[in-house]
Amino acid sequence: MINPMFHADRALHRHVDAYQQVPDLQPPHRQDADAYWADKIAEVMRDQFGIKPKVSTYSYRTPYPPAYDLIPLPNRYKVPDFTMFSGQDDTSTMEHVNRFIIQCGEAANRDELRVRLFSSSLSGSAFTCFISLPPNSVITWADLEKQFHKYFFSRVHEKKITNLVKLKQRNDESVESFVQRVREVKN
């Protein structure tokens, strides 16, 4: 005669053994949870479906210290709709910086807020340049302004001055026509 308790006991041991073989699905530390689960998901995608995830992803980092994002804006301050700078038109860096400071209003009183808000006035290649700066490479407004002018300063105005110096009135040109041509080169 077969003892039914023997079979029940044996089935229970099979379940316990199977449970003990399941790997621990908890990451070693709470802060590593995202990386742990990303690795687990990538492993399943690779093993089950043959899909390889991208090697790395790019996430936005600010070139200024993260603490700047914690500084509160002035009371009842509304972030303005800034004039945008892309580096593609004739707007000089000096003009853009001065316009930006004026548009900042009360927030321009703090270096940290100027640095934080500046990216909101950039688009296209100017914004790409800003987000490409290494983390913590911009600590002060002077740092940011220096890097901005260094990268985008155009010698357009210097070229125009040299063009003015080279201008000469033609033999068949009236004074009025010459003055008009000077104005066109100047502008």
C-alpha cells in the first residue's frame, strides 16, 4: 500500500526546491534599482526575443550645479517669453546677453537664476552647445557669459568697419549716393 502522506511530502519538497532556485529579484541597494531593472529587462529582451538594447542613452545634464534648480524664483515671478538666440542670424552675443538680462527682470539680481534661466533663451545650435558643456563647468554668470561669447562671438561688426574704411567715392558717384552706400554697408 502507498502512503499518501509520502507523496504529498515529496510534492511539497519539489515546490520548495523549485522556489529556492528562483534568483533573488531584488537589487542589492535601493539606489541601484533602476539600473538593476534595466539590466533585467534588457536580459529578457535579449534572451527571449533576440533584441539588443542600445548601449547607452543620453540624458540632459545641466552645466551648472544642481543646487541652482532648487533656488526659488522671486515671489510672483513669471518666466518671460525670452527672445531666442540660435547663432544663425545677425544678432550679436552682446545684444542677446543684454536683452536677456533686461527680460529677466528681478531674477537677474541673482547670478544663479541668470545661469539657470539662460538656456530658455537659446535654440538650435546655441542650445546644443549649452547642453554639451560639461557638468559644473558653469558656476558663475561670468563663466557662462565668457563661454557664450567665446563660442558665438562673430566678427561681423569688425568686418563692417574695415569695409567702411575701404569705401571710396567713385568718380561718377554723387555725394548723396556715396553716403547712402556708406549707410548700407554700416547697417
